[in-house]
Amino acid sequence: MMRTRSNLAFQIQRLYMQISSSNTTGAYGKYLTSFVAEYLDSSVATTQYGLTVHEVDIIRRGIFEVMNRCSSLQLRQLWSSMENSEKHRAAFIVLQQQFEASHKYTGKV
């Protein structure tokens, strides 16, 4: 069961990375924030799904690739769409801080 879930986590990461690739961004561009919102929904309910820290980390790396393709306007719109959900806003703040700290500027000069 554990191996299957880890394998699934890698598949989800791969899907996010494929979606965020330059060749497919045009097709999925208007849905990028929906992928981030869905990730936030699942991260708020992580305890319900019983994902391990390793599995969440694998999936998070994929969602960082999607966030990398989102414009600042798209991310602000996502933030404002969560006005009635403190849990989602808190999860978004943490996700953005992790994104800024560990992914956004990686490999850039």
C-alpha cells in the first residue's frame, strides 16, 4: 500500500510538471490556479488521506512547478477567492513561503 501511494505521488508530481512545461502551458494556462487550489484543498485534508511527509513533499515539488508558471495576478486572484476559508488561506501562505524559500529562485543568477 505504501509503495503504491508513493508511486501515485510521483505520478501526480509528473502530471504537474507536464502541465507546467512550456509546450503545454498554453493549453492549461487558464487552469493553473485551479491546480493550485485543488492542491490546497487536498493539503487542508491531508490528515484525512493519511499521506506521509515524503509523499506530500513529492507532490509539493510538482505544484511548485505549476506555481512557477502562474502570474502574480493569478496568484492574487486565487488568494482573494479564498476569502471565506481561513484554513485554505493559511495553507496558501505556508505554500507560498515554501515556494519562495526553496523553489522560486533555485538555479537563477
